[in-house]
Amino acid sequence: MKVHGIGIISSIGRGVKSFSEALQQGPIAPKSSIYSPITKKEIPFFSVDDALLKDKVVLNKSRRSDRFCKMAVLAAWDAFADSGIEVAANEKIGVIVATAFGPHKTTFNFLDNLLDYGDIGVSPTIFSHSVHNAAASYISSALKISGPVCTITDFCFPFHEACKLADSWINQGRCKYVIVGTVDELSSTMEYICDQKLNIRENGRINPFLFSDKTQTVPGEGSVFFLLSNSNNTAKYCSLTYGDEEKNPDIFILESDGMSLDESIYKDVDTGNAALFNCSSLFGGIMSSTSFHCASAALMLKNNCLYLGFTKEAKNNKKNTISNIISVKFCCNKDKSVINLKK
């Protein structure tokens, strides 16, 4: 599949330009907050600035939506706008939203209301937004899309599964273009879970190349979307395939960010003379972070640029051009999934 457009929103800002500039500048410091008035414990995190979620034009039909939906709508809108492709009014466009935890903040809010006010007093608006498919519906409404819509929830490989489905839709002729992306959010509940179940990096700096069996992370949030197709139009960025691990890539992206308690398995990846890359210290630990890494790979291929602030270069890597990047992810049970990106 060809990548025609990218939209992204994270702790560093909104849009491909801000993401590209951040990749050039290097890692950033996270924010910090007290997630519970009881424990009064402060932890670092990477969160999206609320000011970025107030675009009255794009979010005109999403005024009542929560942060989860707004992040997804803005990233999907920007992916479509970034492509510069004009689509016919009757053209079928698919939408696939991938997520690990969905709108969990709204879901817990709904449960709190249910306990406080009972079945009769609970807010129907909150209930409707607690449904995982709400973000995909808002995207369809904002972009006036009438094609197939789906939400995929998976703790291990949400973006990989979304790409598989997008490829199937395109090959079956269900739609010519598919907007595919991920979205996950932070909340006080998620910060508490991360603090209890994971090892939080106190200095706020993720070190992705430790490949340790005692990992440390900093939780994050954000959304990334891609406009994909197999059309004759020249890809603005690159081509993307899943499950193909080609030999001798220029760069290996090893998706270690501390969200798995044991990441020592990444040491077993035969990277040869390829450079190693990981930019999770820009946006934090996110279960659906593959989309962020693929966005950085697409920019490296388009600009023929290796962002040294996030790179561990191989000694014998003397290539002057970047033409092939492989992103590798292992989940907690050591299952492996691969995405290959080429010029």
C-alpha cells in the first residue's frame, strides 16, 4: 500500500511539520502531575495540550466529543489534507481506527455515573462516547465519508491488524482509499495503572536501547493516521507492507518503550549492519506506538534523513541513501509482528 498522507497529534504538537521538527531536535522532557489526591504521587507523562483540541472548523460536528475522539478526528483530517488528493463525491473511502484501550476515560466516567445516579440518571451522551467506535463515526462525519468503517482493539498489534484489514478492503475493491490510524489517551486511571504495573522512569527519559528485562517507561498519548491506497498516484511518502521482513534494511526500528516488563527479546533480532532507531522518547510509552514509528520512518524515507537524536548507528553502516526500513514489535508473550516501509 502507498502512503499518501500523514496526520499526527501528540505531546509535541499537531501536524507532520511539528513532528518532523521534533525529530530533528531530539528527545524532549515530559510533563508531570499528581494522578491521585490520596497518594499525592507525582509521575512524568507525555500528554496532548488541550489547546490543540479546539479547532472549531475541523471539530464543528464533534463539539460534544471527548479527548479520545477529538485526537482521532484531527489526526485523520490532517492525513487527508496532507495527501492533497481530491476524491470524487461518490468515492468509497474506508476508515479504520486502531486502539489498545479505547475511550477508557469516558468508559470509567460512565461507570461512575451509573454508580452515582443509577440507570435512569446516567448521561446518554457519556454512554454513547464510551463506545469504541465513536471516534470512527466522528471521523466519517467530519470527512463526509460513506465507505466501510471499523474499530480494532488489540493490546499487542492494533496498527498491524488495521493495516491487514485496510489491504483486504482495497484488494477486494470495497474502497480505493482507506484512512488508517491509532489513538490512545491518558487519564488518571491509566496513570495509576502504569504506576502500579510498570516501572516509571523517574527522570522522564525513556532509554529504548537498553533491551532490559527490567524496563522503565513514561506513559504517553496521541493519535496518528495515514491515507493509504494502491492507486496509480505516486506515493507522497513511501509504500507500506505488513509481515514482510526483508533482508538488509537500512534501518531497524525496534519498538521497545518500557510498556512490556521484559524487552530483552529485542537483543535477539539480527539487525546486521543496519542502524537502530526508536523515537518513543518524543511521545512516551503507548501500546499502539507502531503508528508513530511508521510516521517517523515515512519521513526518513521521504527526506532521506536519519534523525541522529534517536538513532544507534551500526559501525559498518556507510549507506548514503535510505530506501528500506523495518519496524519490529514484540508483545508480552513474545509474539512478533513486522511492518516494512520502502521508497
